[in-house]
Amino acid sequence: PNYLVIGTYQRPYDVQFSTPVKVFGTRFFPDGIIQILGVYPSEFINAYENGIDVLGGSIEAFCDSLRSIPFVNERVALANNFLSKQL
């Protein structure tokens, strides 16, 4: 999927893409996953889910906005705003 929610994996993995990609990630404490995503962290142990299935269509608009922002501090501000709205 284009938008992933990745859980905790119990062993390391190398992830390789066929073309270069830019990645922006957010790490949560387990209780934050429940409050922000509305699901228990146990659902994401050794698993990933399509972000649209978890967060709905709003994740697409958020990611499109992230791609258009050149500066990391502005991306962080946008992510903080998006995640605050999820609460």
C-alpha cells in the first residue's frame, strides 16, 4: 500500500524499494496508538496495515501535503496538527 501503519516487529528487517523513496515516519508509545488510531497495539505486532483502512481517506490528503513541504520542521508541524485532530 502507498500509506502504511507498521507495527512492532520482533526481529529486524531490511526494506528495499525498486526506486528511491522518501520516508516520513512517526513512532508511538503503545497507549498513543489506542488514543490516536483507535486500535490496540497488539493488532500491529509483526504486522502492517494499509493506512487508509486504519485512518480513512484523510491519510491521503495528509501524505500529499507532506510531499509538497520541503522542510522537515514544517513536516513535523503538519504531522503534529494531523495527529492532534485524530485525538
